[in-house]
Amino acid sequence: MSTKEQVLEQIEILSEAEVKEVAEYLAFLKYRSRNKPHLVDESQLEALYAEFAQKDRDLAEEGAADYAEGLTKEDAK
């Protein structure tokens, strides 16, 4: 018999007041699970950080020539 089946079986023999307490506890469990912070996978963060760091470097290198050209033009004025 599964845990769920055992719980349902026990609920059947509870008084109405006890069933209300169980319902309140279930509402609390739902509330707690909604407000629980999400666990973060550190290895996934590392992979994302590395990916974005590489994209950042690529963008910086793409713009470096334009930046240097702009500085040269600025100095020529």
C-alpha cells in the first residue's frame, strides 16, 4: 500500500475537526512550497558564466578596432 493510500485510509477514520486540521496543514505545505527558494545547480551556473564571459570577450574584440579607429580620428582633430 502506498503512502498516499495509507494517508487516505487514516483520513477516513478522523473526526471532522481532525480533518480540518489536516486541511490546514496541507494548506501550509502548499504555501511553504511556493515560497521555498529554488536550488541552483552550481555546475550550470559555471557553464553559463563561462558562456557569457566568452560572448563578452568576443563582443569586446569585435568593437576594439572601431574603438581604436575612433580614438585615432579623435587625436587627429
